Amino acid sequence: MRVRKMFAALDIHKNFSHAIICGEDGRIIKEGRIKTTEEDIRKFFAGYKPTKVALEATTLSTWIVDVLDAMGIEPKVAHPYKTRLIAESQIKTDKIDAEILVHLLRTNLLPTSYIPPRFIRELRALITQRVFYGRLSGKLKNRIYSELNRRGIKYETKRIFGNKGKEWLRSLNIRNITSNLSLLEHVEKEIKALDIEIIRIGKEIKEVRLLTTIPGVGWYSALLIYAYIGDIERFPSEEKFFSYAGLVPGVKQSGDKRYYGRIINQSCKLLRWILIQDTWAHICAAPDSKISRHYEKLRKKKCKQVAIVGAARKLAQVIYWMLKKGKEYEG
């Protein structure tokens, strides 16, 4: 007797989730509201073995993916932008959302997102923490600048956060400056520790070592790029990679006319940010490279902002083929 296939879906929320299991004919086998805990998820699926489980893409879905993997059930994370039936439903409940997900899954119509392996997810967590601290450091410095400007105190921007500059800031005996400086020093200590960890891990990964051969790309940038690319083979063409990195313009077509707009928003914004930052660094480090010459060519016709995005796309092209071929940067 042929074993009937089963499919499932979870509409996830912080405290409770709506779970549903159905057969290949679409009939509901089991459904209910459960606590969003490993124990309750395991209990709900006890005695059932669905082939796949559809999930919405949320911050909670990461650990649930691990739980389902451990149970031998294949998780499928719905693409947040492409799964429009849920977003556009006029009647929206957890039960309806779960039913839509499971029926899209069983009919093979569910647009899915890439689920990176656990190692890549851990790298992303490490690198996003480093990004957070870097941005927090910038905000604290800006608050100190603002306080000095508010009081009309003159200072040298380049030296203010060196050892002597910090001593001078403390000697002012201004509470807002002293407290922000203390926070800044703690953040800088954490950044140094993270940078040591990033370099240690990066040296163990072949793809990261390859990326550091590009002038202007350091260990931090290389690990970030690798963490958000993962396996380069998941991009069948360089155009797909450019789109993922958000380095292509939006396109609207009507009849024979095609209109190009701003670069797309539905992309990996962190990857786009680091590619643009690295492109600026590359232009300074290697002014005669193909990427730098491409930037100068674009700058004569376009503004700097447009030119740097075009040059970042050229850098992305170099990265794509370096990782595809496993070769170092050749200029």
C-alpha cells in the first residue's frame, strides 16, 4: 500500500503559532494553535511525518528550521516578497495564512527563500554584530561632535578619538561627552575582539582568502561578502548575483518602451553596502585597475553616486567569477 504524502505549514508568531497538516489531495489531517516552543512543535508532529513544512520568513524561523531538520522534515521558507497571497488577503487570520502556505507547498507553487546551512547562519550572526557595533561607534562619535559643536568648542576631527584626544575630552568635564566616550571605548573593545575572531575564521575559509586578494577588500569585508553569498553555485548567472546584491535598476516595460529606475530595494542591502564601500577603497588602492577605470569612465557621464554603483557592479562581477573559478584577483 502506497504511503500517503503529507505536507504541513506553520504560521509563526512569538508566543503562539498556527500549525496545519494536509494530505496530497488537500484534505486537512490535523490543525491547531500551539505554543512556539520546540516541545510543542515536536508534540504536534508526533505520529505524523510530513514531507515538507512551509514557514514564513521571520527571525523565529531560524531555530525552527533546525528543529525540523533534526526531526527529518524538510523545511521550506516562503519568499517574503513573492508570497503575495498572504500579504494581499482581505480576510487575514493565522488559520487562513497557514492554509494558504500549505496549499502552495503541496501544489509546488510556494516561492521559497534560500536557507543557508548552520555554519553560514552563524557567520552572518557574527558579521551583523560587527556591523552593529561599527554603526554604534559612528553614532556615539557623532553625539560627541554634536555636543562640542553645541557648546562652540573647537577641535581637530582627525585626532579627537586618539589617546590624547580622549584625555582632552575627559578634561572638559562635560557629562554627556564623558558618558558617550565611556560607551564608545567599550564598543571599540568589542570591535577589536570581533575583528580578531573574524580574521581567525576568515583565514580558515578558502573563498574568504581569495577575496582578500582584491585591493581594498579586507578580512571583515571578505567574510561579510562570503557569509551573504554562501555557495556561489546557487546563482546560475552573474545577472542573478547582481540582482541579489541590489546592483541593478528597476525596470518597467509598457509595449515596446522600457523604463529604468533606481536600483532595486528587494535585495541583500548589507551586501550592496559593503560592495560599494569596498569599491571606494579599491579605487584608492588600485587607481589603474579595470574597476577604477570603469568608475572614471562613468563619472564623466554620470554623477558620483551612479558611477560608484556601476563600479560596484563591476566589482561584483569580478567576485562572482573569482569564486566560480576559485582563482585569485588578477586586476
